Amino acid sequence: MAVKETMAFIGDSGAISTELMRKLAQHGYRLLFISKDVGRMEKLSQELDLQESHAEVEMLECAKDGCWEADIIAFVDPAHIGTELVKKVREVSTQKILLGIETTEHPGSCFSTAELDRLQKDFPFSKLVYIKVDTSAVKVQVHGEQQEAVETVSRIFESVGFEIKPITINQ
């Protein structure tokens, strides 16, 4: 059996689609949720209801430790990406995929072109990929400059049942 990627999710867990997380966990991806809001993490854990699966899901408070363990670091809300977080994550994100996630269920969590540009400047040695997830239509739109990273992200979401579409980022 192939080893699957570990994905760290940073930001407001309310902006993450529970259905998306459930699919990833049920297909054997190791998920790390990083937040200082323990109550929100507990709520997400209950919503995922993974007792019967073999999923490995961890709730962590330390961004640096969680991102160090991860192959892919996902930011789910641009409002939560402050200077201190950037410093901590930058130390452990070289050559890793950074994922900006927008979901149709939480359109307020979207990344503007300026925010994506800032992420690329803040993490110059990481591979930035942006996705827009529509869980109701089971589609993921993917955009990124580095083809290998785009292919990795596309493979992951396709493996859990999502149709993959390219997306164009408007200037």
C-alpha cells in the first residue's frame, strides 16, 4: 500500500468542509488540524465522526510542529495568516505544497489574487496551489504555477471522488 500524504489544515475549522475532511480521512490521508481554539477542534472531531474508520486525525495547537509533520500545508482562511504564523510555518515549509482552500459552503474564506501573491512572497521556497472546492457538485478547481504540485493536489482530490477542473485566477 502506498504511503499517503499528511495534510495540515491551519485556520478557522468552521471554514473547512466537514464532508471534504471526512472523505480525505476515510481514504487514509493523515489529517492535522492546527488551531488554538480547542473547542472548535473538538467540534470538528465530533462532526467528522471517524470512530469506525482507520483515519489518523490529530488536533494540534502548535503550527510549527504540525506543519513540520505535514507534506501539504493548507490555509483555509486568509484572515488567520498573520506575521507570527508566517514566521513559524516558513521555518518548516521549504519545498512543501502550500494549499489555499476556498469552499463553496464558506465563500467568505476565499483568497484574493493579492493574498495569493502575498503567500507566494511569504513562502518563496514552497509550492503554492489554490483550490476551490464544491462538495455539493463533487468538484475541485485547481490552480498553481508548479505543475508537479498541481498534479499532486489533483491526484489527492481525485482519489477521494472529486472531479478536477483547472481554474484561472483573475488579476
